[in-house]
Amino acid sequence: MTEEQKSKQKVCLLPTYKNLRKKTPTALQLKEWLKKDIYGVWIDEKRVDNNTLAKLKESDFSFVFITKLDEGSLDFGKYKTKIDLMTNNFFEKLNRENEVRDPKIHYRFAFNN
């Protein structure tokens, strides 16, 4: 399956997060990510308006994952970089869930918007 075909799927498999270590964004990063033409922001696996970050601070998050989009990405052209943030509660919940997962299962279901 091509990357384009994968991006059009309604349901996909994502790798599980195994023993994530905290990786908190900086205040400067949060300010930079307000730029909608450059960054698409997701909090706890949900797309949010970039301006949401103006109401939050770096200590509200436990993890950040930054992905540069390529031409095969579904949102290529809308923004250049995807920012995935996890709030403290979401991060802890995900780590707890992954502790009890079958170690042979390394993927989980996710739904594309």
C-alpha cells in the first residue's frame, strides 16, 4: 500500500508507545507553534486550533512528537510540520495502558479524520 493510500484509510494501525519518557516542550516552542501555516497541532490525538496553545503552558504537557510532512502526507500543503502533544493525564493513562498490553502486540487502532 502506498503512503497516499494509507493516508486515505479511515482506520489505521499505529505503533504502541512503550515506556515513554517525558519530553516537555519549551515556552518558546509553544509560541512558535501558533503559526498555522507552518504547524498543525494535535493534543491527546485530537486536532486543535493552534491558538489553543496560547492558553496553555509547557508544564501542561508530558510529551511532544514532531513530524515533518512530506508530499504523501494527507495534510501536506495545509501545514508543514505536525506537532503531537500529550497532556500529563493522557501521557500517564497511555503509559499505564501499555504496561498491561500483551508484549506481542505492538500496534493499536486509530481513526483518521
